[in-house]
Amino acid sequence: MNPKFASIDIGTNTVLLTIAELSPINGSLTILDDVHSIARLGQGVDTTGKIAEEAISRVENILKNYRTICDEYSEITIKAVGTSCLRDASNSREVCDRLSLAIGVSIEVLSGDEEARFCYIGTVEDDSPATIIDIGGGSTEIISGRNGTIEFGTSIDIGAVRLTERYFNELPVSDEIIEYAKGEIYRALTSLPQFEFHAITAVAGTPTTVAAMVLQLKDYNAELIHNYQLYYKDIQQVATQLSTLTKEEIIALPGVHPKRADILLAGVLLLKSIMEFSGRNVCTVSTKGLRYGVLKEMTTLL
């Protein structure tokens, strides 16, 4: 029986599980399960510095369910990693202990550089020059590389949840508030060392949601969304539309998950600003990312 592997990405907004089977013949991975949950673990962390009890409970319940899913497979190895809010929260150690009990393995909290590396190796599909953009809840990773080698990688402490809690607590928002938020994004981008933006691939919930909106998808369809070419004009149009709507009106749009509606404007503004900063007119949407990088490393270490 072929060995199976599960990677769990515990983010500021989402908790993702991917299960794969390794072929001993050619080393290829076959995805058996890919489960997405929105838990908002980082709720309020930017203000309080601590992860809230209700957020911990939400993630505990998700991880217990993920453990049940994993236990349906024999000979499975599980690795769980945490990102931005678990890096930042003052009660991170206590939270990790509780979440580790829920899933049955120790939670490894990644540094920003480690997060960027896993995101790159989990997203690139060939040796072409590529810049990977991963817009998370608490941070955004930007990684450029070619031939499977990272040339530049960084993690900036601005994500869709963090930006929403700072600027977009009430929807719709004024042009003035949007300009304040854009100013923070641009200050972070202009403070980075100079590097080359290659063809952009964007991962995580923001670009996949924008692609679903442009495609007018009633139900999420990974096959249609993966490798979709998303143009700047489409991102700009979505950003303009979202800025005029209430949360309830955003939920009603095709392709929008109800639990993502309140942070979608912030995520789209981040994506739009990075596209402007890079000078690129189009990005490729990927449904992969960090959890696939974790899987790849787990299997190559055998």
C-alpha cells in the first residue's frame, strides 16, 4: 500500500488540509483530499496581541474533524504548520499546545521566510521564472525565483484580516479610507529591497475568489480557477465594485464565500496594489500554495 501524507496549513483566516498518496515508482503525488475551512484564528490579534478563546475553539473543532478525515486513510503521516497570527500572538505557545492535542501532532510555527519558501515550492509547476504572491490573513508573501531556486523572498505583515481590522470594519468604505489603506501597503512595498518581478502567480483565497467572481461561478470549481489568467482591469473592476457594497451585498455576489466577504475588499486591494507596483498586467491564479510545499518536502525527505 502506497504511503499517504497530510499537510495542514493553520492560517490567520483559513485552516487547510491536503492529503496525498506517494507513488514509489516515480515519486509523484496524487491528491486524495483537499479541504478548506474558514476559522478566523487571527480575529482581533492585530489589536489585542492575543488569540481569542472563541477563535481557538473554532480551530480546535476543525482540527478534530481533520483528524477524523486523516484516520480514514491507513499509513498516513501528518504535518501541521502555523503562520502569521501564531507567529505574532503572545499566547501562541498555549494555543499551539491546544491545537496540537486536537490534531494529534505538534504544530510547527513557521517563520516568515519559511512560509515564503513553502509557498514557492508548493506553487511553481516548472522551472520558468515566476513571482509567487500569497495574500494571507495576517501577512503577504512575495517570492521570486527560477529553475526551482528562490532569488528573493519576503513576508510583509499586511494581510486581508489585518488590513480589514485596521481600516474596513464598516462597509462600504470611503475613498479616503481606501487611500489610507493603500498608503500602508505602498509603504511596505517600497521598503523592500529591489528585486525582479517575474510573471506573477497569485495563490490563496483572494485571487481564487476574484477569479470565481469574474467567471460568475455559483459554486467553487478548482479546475476552472486553477491557472486562470486574471487581468489587472478585472481586479480593478472588482475592487471598485466591492468598495461600494455592504457586507450583505458582497455575500450575494457569485463566487464569494460568506465568511470571506468582510475581508475581500482588503485582499483585493492588496492584490491590485502589488500588480500596480510590479508593473504586471496579468497574474495566473493558483489553487495550490504552502500546504503543497509542505507535502513536497515531506515526501522528498524520505
